[in-house]
Amino acid sequence: MPHRALDGLFAKIDAGEIELTGDGGFIPELIRATFERGLQAEPTDHVGYEKGDPAASQFPNSRNGTTPKTVASQVGDVELSIPRHRQRSFVPVLVPTGSRRLGGAR
């Protein structure tokens, strides 16, 4: 990545146009987006098909939306959307069932 690629973002941070932490802050949103991308990828192996696959109806287990979950992080609480499945047999690796903190949170 060219070293100037983030200059616009840093200029907005310096000007106070973007908050780094707190509700809606850049860092919590970056954490949320990263974890949700991973959480959406995890179920593919479990259910046997990619999200949106037209052949999904041929598989016994299917995706069934998401459940909101708030977890603590080092920069504050982060609201995540945890994937669900009809057979309720999927346990996420990134944010295991029952966990209330992301790695490193106190």
C-alpha cells in the first residue's frame, strides 16, 4: 500500500471529523467490520455451501440470519452480528458462544 493511501483519513482524524474511539468511532467500527467479515466466512464449511448459493436448499442445514451480540474490546463495546443456522450446531471460532470479550479485552 502506498504510504500516502491513508493521508485523507489521517487528515479527517486530525481535523476532528472522525472520532477514533467510542460509539461510532473509527477503531470500534474497524474491529466490528473485521470480525463480521470473518464470522460470515466461518459457516461456509459448517453448512457446506457459500452464502447465496442457489443449491443451498439441497443441504440439511441452512443459514438463518444473525443474532446481535455485544462484546467488550480494548476500545469499548462492539456490537456484532453472529450468524445463526437452523440446526443450531454452529459455534463460531472468532467469537465463541458465551464469550463476552474479544481477545485482549479487560
